[in-house]
Amino acid sequence: VRGASTVTVDENGTPDAAVRHHRDLAAAVADIEAADRPRWVWTSTSSVYGELLRAGVRVQRCHDLATTGAILSMREGLPPPPADDPVDERPGLFDAAPAVDLDTVISRFADQRRRITGDPRLELLVAAESAGTLAAAEMGFGGLPFSAESHRRHLERTLGPRPTGYE
């Protein structure tokens, strides 16, 4: 998996540590996720998370800049901005991962936080929609059970045995 850079930021989007460069994005995310359980900020879940899932890495929380940007645009009565990345993530013959400027990500996050902060309903909506992008990517990667029995086994494997006494 390709390398990347990370930096921690405060709740307003201001960096509070030095930029760290990682040779292997998936390994770095796995280590940071296990140690800190951060809210990852990235351009879009669809452009980042698939690579992590293929490497066996899952995250608990994220802030999806593209989804949040669309929410904020619609809230302001504007059409959502066009997607930064293609919907079809299948590799092509000459595909190269688009370069993501860390300063741009930080700037977009800070702007979005400025526009969201102080509105608890909007903060909840953004968090829920970003969580939804994670769930959608995970379902797209792992698929959905095709039968009730497969679904039940999956739920029991994931959540534990079904409680008794309820029908």
C-alpha cells in the first residue's frame, strides 16, 4: 500500500503536531487507529477507505470532506460541489492515485469546522453521514449476506449470541 502523510489537528482543524510521513498508509492507519481511535479526516471515504479495507484495516470514525461539503452546500442553497474522485475505483491500465495536498485537506477541514461548530444538530448530521460513508464502503467491500441464515450467523459472529426471551 502506498505511503502517505498524517498530522493531528484540534477540533477546529489547527495542526497540533508535526507532519508524519509513512511509507505504508495501511500500516500507519492500523497503528494509529489501535493506539488513539481518532476521527480520520480525508477527502472522501470512497477514495481512501477501499485501499485500507483491501489491506485489512478498518477505522471507527471519520470526517468525510466531500460528504460534509455537499451537506454544507445544500444547507446554503447551493448545488453540491462535484466529486473529487471517480465513482468507479477499479484500476485502469495507467491509473495513478491522485495527489492529495495535506495543506488543502487541513484548510477544508478547518473551514468546515468553522461553518459547523455551534450547531449541535449539524454536527450530529455530519458525524452520522460520515459514519454512513464508512458503512457503505464496508458493505461494498465485504458484501451483504444473501440469506437469513447467513445474516444471522454474521450478526452472531459480530455481536454475539442472540438474546433469549424475545420474539
